[in-house]
Amino acid sequence: MVTLRPSPVDAPDAHELLAEYFRSRTEGFALLDVAYRTTFPDPAAFVPPAGVFVVLDDDAGAPQGCGGIRLIPPGPRGVRYELKHLYLRPVTRGRGWGRLLVEDLEQRAREFGAAELVLDTHHSLEAAGALYTRTGFTTIDPYNDNPNASRWYGKEL
């Protein structure tokens, strides 16, 4: 049984997962002949109630994925959190663990009083886009100027 646990974003296991995530994005963007800008997250942005970062452990207790939410300026619906750095190690994909991460973070956003959960992604991340659509996110207008993003999604909570 997998477990999801809050973790400081700069804890060794969380940092290792984020480093893998950023490496994969850098390599993926290079294939598209596009530069990827890596920015490790500010740990303070993921401390409740400003946000939370979670690590997904497999049934053996090994960290296999991560993701977080952070408070951003209010949107048209009110309090808004942003889903960030959703990542699963490639060997674990296709098991439904991405959905578990999204649903866990969505519930945590609700508990923090969010009216909306938003995210940005890149069109080359087709599996991620499909996951967001399957979990109820819809395309929205850009809410930020992230140079790594080409698609924006939102979900009313």
C-alpha cells in the first residue's frame, strides 16, 4: 500500500525526487530545442497553511513520487492554491499513483480553504495533461508568466 506523507520540500528524499524531476524536464525540453529554467522551490512556500509538499512512498517505504500545493494570489473564485512539481519515478507510472497524488493535494487545498486549484504545465507532458483532465481540471487562461508552461488548468473546489 502506498502512503502519502507531508515532507519539507528540502528534505533529502524530496530534494532527490525534485532533482530527478528537473533533470527529466531539462532533457525533455532539450529534445524540443527549448531551454528549461530550473528553480528549486522556496521551502517556506510549502509550509502549512501557505502550502504543503508530500512524498509518495511505495509499499516497501521507498520514496517514488512527490508534489505540492502553494498559496498564490486570489483568483475570480477566491482563495487559490497552485499544484506544483507533481512527479513519479518512471518505473511507477501507470499504477494510478498520479491520481492519488492529485486527489491528496486537492483535499489538502480544500482543508486550507481553497476555492480553486490551478496549475501550469507544458504541452509535451501529454500524460500529465491527461491526468489533469481525468481528475476534473479544465483549461483556463494563463494566470502566470512561467516560461516553462504552455498550458494552464484549473478546478473549482
